[in-house]
Amino acid sequence: MPDDFKVKWAEIITRPCHDCGVRRGELHLEGCDMETCPRCGHQYICCDCEREYEEDDFEVEDPTVQPSLNLSVGD
């Protein structure tokens, strides 16, 4: 990796996400085009991995907490 890229990358990762505004280490917001799928590593919003939601995942009392998401590969 070129040294000039390392310097640029060190600066880039300190900025908030250009799409949803979260900081490094936080979960991207739903629909963000920068989120990667933890299963396949591709862009989360357009990967083919199945998503399995629990019914109560959408009843969040604290709006700062995002619901859990279970990813599974097709049968």
C-alpha cells in the first residue's frame, strides 16, 4: 500500500460516513450504501443474503438502539 494512501486513509476513517453520518465503529443506518454485509462482504443493501427478522425486532423502546438482524444463507 503506498504511503500517501495510508496517510489519506488515516484521515478518511476519522470522518463520519458520507451517506448516513455515523462515526467509525458505529452501525450504519438502514439503507446506507456504505454498510457491508457481515456474511458475504458485499454492499449490504444489494447483496443476496437472506435476512431473518424476529417480529419484536421492530418494537424498540430506545430509539438509539438498532434492532438485531440474523443473516442466514438460503436453504
